[in-house]
Amino acid sequence: MAPTTEPILEVGGLVKHYPLTRGILFKKQIGAVKAVDGVDFTLGRGETLGLVGESGCGKSTVAKLLCSLERPTAGSIRFKGEDITGLSGRALKAVRRNIQMVFQDPYTSLNPRMTVGDIVGEPYEIHPEAAPKGDRRRRVQELLDVVGLDPEYVNRYPHQFSGGQRQRIGIARGLALRPEVIVADEPVSALDVSVQAQVINLLDRLQSEFDLSYVFIAHDLSVVRHISDRVGVMYLGRIVEIGRDAEIYDHPTHPYTQALLSAVPVPDPEGRAHRERIILTGDVPSPVDIPSGCRFRTRCWKAQPRCAREVPLLAVPAAFRATPGPAAHPSACHFAEEAVPITPAPPREHGVNGDGPR
Amino acid sequence: MLLDVRDLHVEFRTRDGITHAVNGVDYAVDAGETLAVLGESGSGKSVTAQAVMGILDTPPGRITAGRILFRGQDLLTLKEQERRRIRGAGMAMIFQDALSALNPVLSVGDQLGEMFVVHRGMSRKDARARAVELMDRVRIPAAAQRVRDYPHQFSGGMRQRIMIAMALSLEPALIIADEPTTALDVTVQAQVMDLLAELQREYRMGLILITHDLGVVADVADRIVVMYAGKIVESAPVHDLYKAPAHPYTRGLLDSVPRLDRKGRELYAIRGIPPNLTRIPPGCSFHPRCPMAQDVCRTDEPPLYAVSDGRGSACHFWRECLHGPDH
Amino acid sequence: MPEQPHQPEGAIAGTGMGGAMDLGASEAVTLERAPGGPPGTGPAGRPRSLWSDAWRDLRRNPVFLLSALVILFLVFISLWPSAIASGSPLTCDLAKSQDGPGPGAPFGYDGQGCNVYTRTVYGARASVTVGLCATLGVALLGSVLGGLAGYFGGTWDSLLSRLTDIFFAIPVVLGGLVLLSVVTSNTVWPVVGFMVLLGWPQISRIARGAVITAKQNDYVQAARALGASDSRILLRHIAPNAVAPVIVVATIALGTYIALEATLSYLGVGLKPPSVSWGIDISAASPYIRNAPHALLWPAGALALTVLAFIMLGDAVRDALDPKLR
């Protein structure tokens, strides 16, 4: 599923395996944690791509790879056509100016021993060419203003701010070098509900103001839907379904996406007795020992012998290829089919509750 | 009434002064009822529950006023020994972080069986058998084999089931679940909430569900109390509250949650941040963040006005709020 | 969406680690909504940091005040012993051997007829010098080696860890007897060098752990994502956040180094006469303990008091820097 604008970031065959070793001094590899195991997507300019998935699906590792905080085991990340995975030294530093990260935990993402001014101004110290020395303080204050903090607070320390305000400081630091891409890893999941909305709105506003492209990573499907133009659903190191937000949320064709969506509690008690829900059984398998064929098959109620043999590719399923429509988007399932959209929930006599093997 | 909390006050002595964590909370739960306590961090929702369970750290915590009536008996007048008997058999608690709530060096079977040995005087062997039974009840696969496993050998969802099994072991009349699914993934969260609701129905227990998640509340609660700065600002049956909130804070919370079924570009955001509990604003503690605040809100603390039968709102302007003026 | 899991309700947050990271929303100030008040300040009305909080705690701690007073006095007499003791510690008169207190000699005389008071005062210098220099050397070497190993990890880290294990296996006194018995120099430096050699692994372990903890914070990742160099990350982000445990352990170790110096001198391999040291005096006085116990008790008492003062100071500093340990 291609973005509607020109691509700014193209990810192909991205793999990150962490070796598992044994031995004290002389280490022997005995296996690998396959955190990211073949991820492809494209991010268009000015677009927001949401990546959702449960813990351990590899979404945070993707974020680290995109920001060159980890080196991929294989695959490519192209920024404006140039592969950045092999860069080092000066070239890597130059690319970093363009891809910045917003972190999840506002309590550990700011150095407690530095003032807000030093934190937001640090990018200019690392990249002195980005702003002349005399201009930095003004720029820092401007940035604080942009993210909705009083510019007078440059001399305060992070612990004097609330979680939401700290997240704003982190965003200001990310913006300092005027990057084109921002990778946000669970940027609001540590915040209270009332503060979460403030930060989401801020990210929304900054996107249009600074012409930013976002990769927005979260486990909260509602938040991702709110902010994303396109959404990729990850499971055990791979994207299992990707498409425009309405395609994914209203016409999911992968059983995992369907289960995920049906499990999201809706903040509305009306009709809760009739809401149909796919309850998945079991837990996510270990990324050390990934099931053969389709990696979701161990929890899937549709699984057939074929699923254990053949790895389903992330492509528009054959059933939908002929008829263009919202269901015709890439989905890595041999038996992809469109389910009834979960909301608004139509009252039913019996849901699909019993379908899953309990 | 199974549990009746009346005018509870809890404070903490800290280096920076006295933190007023709970400032006059009233709520009640009946057998078979699910009461959701909704609030953000610092609202006092967990502290209230800890006071009810009698597991508040004192010091620095201190219950300065109020009564906690459990089956008509004021728990705060009981001796620690008598309270201990009520914990477990009368009421039990489920915590957010099952990994740290379980003892890492004891097998889950021993921990589950412990309850029967201590409270019921069972033999080790019988207790082990009951433990397997309980693990089966909370649908842990292959319970008989896994009873000797240690907590870290279970996944997050399974650990939370073990916590539930432990809470259920003595068939208490009341269960307090403090953010039971917050640490879990959404598909596992659904499994655990389903299980909890089913068991509650079966045993006709009272359930106090403490959470910040408006979605989880909407799914399972009968009644909701919304807490802010250590006070209850709204109390209502679940359907009424979601249909028409009678307090601007509740309204703000409902409007600020992004929803799967509604995609708008701008979310409503409650302005400002939660108050510092060492210096709670005078009058209505929500007034600095409230879009409807008037002069009276800065000076007069609103009581919990009766909105209708079984419904209350601590807002001077609950009528205006109920009829939904825009923000 | 989830609340801060490490923050069980804002109310309790204030009891956590005072200044630094885990103050919750309740502690947070009212920047956005109270234009009138003094925003952004703690209840004390000024910016707070770990150090200023720790200092605030220390100033009110009688244990700290008492031990600091003792230590200041010790430092003073080791710099200017002549200020409170007249005469030279080396001027002895055998005629006064084992005499009791007399004019100008409130502590009496030892077996050689030396003034115990003067010798005890002058002996402070050796103890304080050895203690401070050894601690400084140990802290520098240990934190650099341990810090680098913790930061870069890998093979060097494994090698260093095994090396520290080996050093931990060396019995200190036995090692001192063997190594220092071949040294002929009569200065404090061989003793200091020996202590640094055997002491650094202790600090190195602490520093390594502290650096690994600090390294895992997101602000380090953030700096790396900005393109910061390793030296910048180490000096600006990791060192200030990892130094506290090193300081605590080093302060407590200081007392033990002073005791070790006395032990080695007592055994005859540390300082040797004509140097003046409490260990030497204790050693010299021990044969006459029945006839002249004062010659032993005064230097021994001074030693015990000094070691105690440093250990208590270390305890107080630890409590102030890490209230969670209390």
C-alpha cells in the first residue's frame, strides 16, 4: 500500500536479530531473539504512519532502527532514496538531523541533571552548524513557546514539570534541528487521559506547522487511529496488515487485526451486552522460537495445515485483487476475508465468541 | 450494604509537607455489584482502596477521619489481628503488577496453597490439590503440571490469572481490583476482564474496579464514581454517566479519549495539569481547569449535589453540565 | 495510557527519591494554570536538584554534623600539627619512659620517652594523607575503568569483570605483607599505591553498575539519536547520573583505608620509624600494655574515632543521596 505523497522513508526487508549467547569470556551463539523479522513499509512526506501491535511485536525495535540507534541485521532504510543503514561518522550525523525521536517515558527521557534550556539546546551543541552560538538561547525559547511551555522556564529542571510538560520538552528537543521525520515511540502511553489529548493535539498541530512526517508507534489502537493516515499492524516482528486507517479499522482482513480491534474496549456502555468479541487464546509465542509458516497460526481460529507450511506474504489477498475497494489492501493471511466492522456494534443473537478454541 | 466507605480522609506526611490524598470519600458496594472508581494518577483512587484493605503504609500515610463499614462493622476500630482475618476471607485485592505482587521464590502452587494452610488449617497435600483446582478455575492450561512452576515462568496474562485465583481462594465477599489489566496487552486484557466478570457473577461478589480506562469501565461497571484530587466529583450508574455526564471533569475525560469509532482531527483537551496535593486549590479543586468555572467555584466547595436518585455531582453548575453546553 | 507504574498515586511520590526523577504529577507544579504564583518551584521556592536536596538533608543530620566536625579538626591538625602541639614528635627522652601525664604531655610518655600527645597529633597527618590519597586514586582508577567497561561492554567488560574477581580473591593483609615487605622507601606512597592496587576493583564494580543503569535511560538514547559522541554522552549524561554511588562507597572506604594503614604499619610493612603514625605507635606500645596502657590507648582511640567519623560520614551521605536505601 503506497502512500499518496512522494516517499521520504522506504523500509525494505528490515531484520534485527539479537544473538543469544552462552559463555563467560568466549561467547557462543545459541540462538537469536528475532525482534524484527522482515518489515517493509513506505512513509510519504507529510504523512503519519501508525504502527500498532502488542508488547514484543518489535515495534519499538523498528523505531530504534529508524533512528539508527541499532544497526539492522539485514535490510535497508532509505531516506529520500539514500540507504542510511550502512552510514557512520559524519554522514550518519548528518542524517540524524533529519530523523528524530520522541520517547515514551517522560521521566527517563530527560537528563535530570540538566536544565530545560540545556536539554532543548543540546542539539545545537552537537550540531553547531544548525544555529549560530548567539542565536541558540532565542531558538530554545522559541521552541518552548511552540510546544506550549513558558519560554521563561529555561533554567528549571525536568523534575519540576509534570509528565505532560516533560513530554513537551522532549518534543521541543526533537524539533530543534528541524527534522523531516519524527519517530514517536508510544509518546502518550505514559500520560494521564486528560493530558494525553493535549499532547496528541500538539503533535497534530506541529505536523502541519513544520511539514513533518510521523512514524507513530503505539499499542493503543484508538490513539493510532486518531492520528494516523495509514496503519500497519505488527505481530511477532512482522507487519501482518497495512493500509489506510479506514481500510484497517473498518475493513480488516487479517484475523489478528480483527481480534485486536474487537478486543479494544469502547468507552460507551450502550450495547455492551451484544458487542461481539473475538477472544484470542494463549499468549504470543517467544520471538526466539517463531512458529513455522504463518506466525499467527498458533492463536488463530482459522488455521489450516497450509498455514504451518507456507509463509503468507504481505500482499493484497487474491480474493480482493479483482475488486478495488477498502478491503483490497495488503494482508498477510492465506484465508483473508472481510469481517463485519466492529463498530457500531450491530445487536446480534450470538457473537463469534465461541469460535475461538478455548 | 457490603462495603460502605464514609467520609474517608487520608493524608501523607512528606518532606514537602502534608499531601492530602483522600479528602472525604463516600462510596458503597453491594454484593454482586461492580463499582468502578475512575481517576487519573494522584486522584486518590488507589489510596482509598489501600485504606479499605488495611494495607496503607503508615507512616507516612494516616487515616485522619472517616469510617469503613464492612457488613456493618467499622474496620478502622478493629485490631490488626481481626483485620487480618477479614483480609483474604472477607475481601481480597488484585494488583496491577502481578510479577511484583507474587513471591518470586515460591512456586505458584505453594503461594495459592498457603491461603488454605493459614486460614483453613489444611494439610499441604490438600492445599496443593485446591491450588490446582483454583488454577483450573481461572483457566490456566495444564494446571496440574504447572502448579510447581514459579511466577516468572508464566506470561503476564497468566500471572494476572494466578493473582485472581489467589484473591478468589477463600471466596471473599468483596474483591478490589487495582488497575488489573493496565499492564496487559489488549487481547490479553479482554481475556482477563472476561474471566473476572464471569467469576464475579458466579460467586456474587462485590467488585471494586479501580482504573483510569474509560473503555474498560464502560464494559463491566454497574456504577461509577469519578475521583479528582482526592474527592468524588461524580457518582452515577454507568449508562447515565456516559450518556450525559453531570460534572465538567467527567465530560472532559469522555471527550478527550480518542475513539475507534469516531475519527476527528482535534481532540478535546482538559487544559492544565492535575493539582499538587500539598496545595489543593480552594473552592472546587477542579476550577482552575474548568471551562465552566465562575467566581463561586473559586470560593465555595461544592457538595455532592443529588442529581437524581442514585446520582450525584460535585459541581455548582451540574444542571448546565448535564444539558451539555459546549466547552 | 497506563499510569506511571512506578508511581503508586501521586501522594506517595513525595516520599520517594526527593529531588530527582520520580516526583509524580502531584509534585509537578502549576505552570500552565497559575500565572500569579511562583511557578516551577518546589515548595522550598527554588529549583531543586539531587545535590541541593542531599545538602538540605545533611545539614539537618546530627550524625553528619558531628562526623564532619571531627574530620575538619583532623584535617586541620594534619596540616598544622604545631598549632596545638609543641615540640617535635621525634624528640624523646628515655628518662621519661612510660611516665604518666605531666606538664606539656597530657597523655604521658611512651616506652621511648616520647610525648604521646605530640605523637598522636602528628600521627594524624599520615592517616589523613593515606586515606585521602588512596581514596582519590581508587575512585579515579576504579570509576574510569568500571565506567568505560560498563559503557562499552563487550570483551573488555568481560575481561575487567574477571580481573576484578581475581583481585577480590587476594587477601588484603597478606597481600600487603608480601608486597610491601620488599619496599624500602619510607614514605606514604608505597602504602597508597598498594591500596589503590587492591582497592580499585571495589569502586570499579560500583561504577560499572551505576553506568549500566544510567545508560539504559532514554535520555542517553535521545542524545545518541541527536548524534552526540561517546565522550559527550559519558561526560554530560552518564557521569553526573552515576557519580552518587561512587561517592558514597568511596567515603565509607576512606575510613577502612585509614584503618588498613594502621594495620600495615603495626605489622611493620606500612610506614616505618622515624615516620609518625598511629599504627607505629600502637605497635611500639603494645609490649608495655600492662605498665603504660596510656601509650597504646591514645593513638588507638584517635584511630578508632577517625575511622568511625569517616564511616558515619559515608552513611550520612548515602542516606542523603539515596533515601530509598534507608
